[in-house]
Amino acid sequence: MPNQAPFARRRLVDEVIDHLRTEISSGRLTAGARLPAEARLTEQLGVSRTTLREAIVVLSHDGLVDVRQGDGTYVTDGAPAVEPLGNRSVSELLDLRRGLHLELTRLASARRTESEASQLREHAAKLAAALESRAGEAMQAGAATLESAIGSAAHSSLLAELGQQTSRAVETAGNPDYTRVSSWSTALGHLAESAHGIADRDAESADRFARLWLAAQASLLEPAKRPIEYGVQESRRGPRARHTRRDGGQLDAG
């Protein structure tokens, strides 16, 4: 792949996804081909590692690339997933995402393996670090990676695929403004805590923080919309009622 001029900052992740899709569909990257090493590819495309990694997560869930731990990323011979959600409203997509994400959270709490629990804790810690650094791009990439890990831990490939498609559609339709770092930091903090609940097999905590995450996201994407009932009730608060961060700070209650 020849060197490319740096992409405009309009939507860097989308630009990288579109570029790699074109490389694959045109045959310049054929099935079985190994993508260049991360450092080389980020230099060629003029983007950061977090941007590239988020793009690879999306392409992986579309079945276009296969990420092999410790080996590299390879182009697959599979057809891209069909996404019939492009014409839906943000409100409809948020309703669909709520059901899918809560079910994936429930299944992951029951089915996750010890290895997946370790990965969830690792991804949650990386997201927390991104929140601390207040880097919008890293926050966005960290959230996508963590949601992908939750889907994998649920061991339901169809639900996970639908969840990823819906999340992408929400991102496209809602066009979230991650420059509102403080608001998104609070929302994504709930997602990280939900992942810890899954890793700890604490289904109640995982569900509670998942609902807080979904409600906060809905509020940010549709601020004028009547608040959605996500079922976060006083009786569910339990020992984590104050939403204590694992670094000693505290999260807002939403």
C-alpha cells in the first residue's frame, strides 16, 4: 500500500474504515493478505493508533479482517455484514440498542470465561485511563473496544453482531460530540463499571451500570427527548450506590 496523505479530521475513524474497505473491495488487499504492522499503517494513513484500532474493530465485526493475537491482522474472504439500520431514527436505534446491550450484559455476566474476565478488566482500565486523560478520541475507541469485548463474552455471535451493527448506526445517526469530554466521561465511566461487574460475575451491578450508561448516552444524543425509563431504581443500588471509581474518585449518579 503506498503512502497516503493524512486524512482530514472530519471523522477520522470513518475515513480509515472507508479507505480499508476500498483497498479490500478493489483487490489491492486480497483475502489472506496481512495488513502492514500497526506502526507502519498509522504512518501511512496519518492517524493515531487509537483511530486505527477502532477502525480495525469495526472491520473485524463486519467480517472483513481477522485479528490474530500476536500474529497480525489478515483480510478474510467473508462477505461484509448487511446493515439495514441506516435509515432509522436515533430514537429507534437507542431503543434497539438498549434491549441488545442489556441482554448481552446479562449473558456475559453468566457466560464469561476467566480469560475474558481478565480482558474485560484490562479494557475497562484502558478506558478509565482515557477518561482520566480526557482524550475524546481515545475515549471513543476505548468504548468501542470494551463493548466488543462484552459482546464476545456473551457467547452469542448473532446478538453480538446485531449489537455492533446497532452501535455503529447510533454513532452515525447520533454523531456524538466527544469534545464534550466531561459529559461523555461520566457516561463512559458507567460502561467501565458495568464491565467490572461482568468480570466479577456481579450481574446486578453489571446491569445497573449498563442502564446508567445507556440512559446517559440517550440523554447526550437526544437532550430534548423525554427521559427514557431505563429501570435504574433505588432498590437496585446495593453496595455500589455511590458509584465509587476504582481509582478512589466518584462517578455521578447520571
